[in-house]
Amino acid sequence: MGEAFSYVAEDLSILMRQEVELARAEIRQSATRAGKGAGMLAGAGLGGYMVALFASVAAWWGIGDSTGHGWSALIVAAIWLVIASILGLLGRRELSAVSGTPRTVQTAKKIPDALRGNESRP
């Protein structure tokens, strides 16, 4: 009986260590993806700021000088708009891909069955 209890305690200890390690790996991966997404959204914010800045300068210059010298600032603003749009879409996709710890949750649900002897050993 003591030997059986020893095996159960050892298996439970191994299982808990594996679950903790799995959770750490999944959290690390999720944090990395969240960081990338946040960085891309920050880039999109900067791009949006640049669009507003250059569009304002272009409108000011275009109204003040009707010879068309403001087109260059509009072109720069349009380029920043494209960059901000791409970064915003990529950042949103990256953040939506963050999944948390799905494998840890799935395997942790199996622990009660394993303790009752209903789950096979790996």
C-alpha cells in the first residue's frame, strides 16, 4: 500500500510540475504576441498622428498658397495613412490571436480523473 501511495504521489508531483511548466510556456507566448500587437498599434497611433499633422499642414499650405505647393504634404500624409492602416490591421490581428493558456486548462481538467485512476499513464 505504501509503495502504491508513493507512485501516486510521484505521478502527481510530476503532473503538477508539467502543468506549471506548460502554463509558463503558454503565458510567455501570449505575452510576446500581446507585446507585438501593442507595438504595432502604437505605430498605427504614430501614423495617425502623422496623417493629422501632414494633412493639416497641407490644408494650411494649400489654402494659403493657391499655386498647388501643398500637394507634396498630401502625398506624405497619404503614405502615412497607408502605413498606419497596415500597422493597425496587423496589430489587431496579432492581439486577436492571443489565446491565453488553452492546453494548460485542457490538461488541468484531466487531473481529477487521473487521481481517480480513470486516465491512462503516458
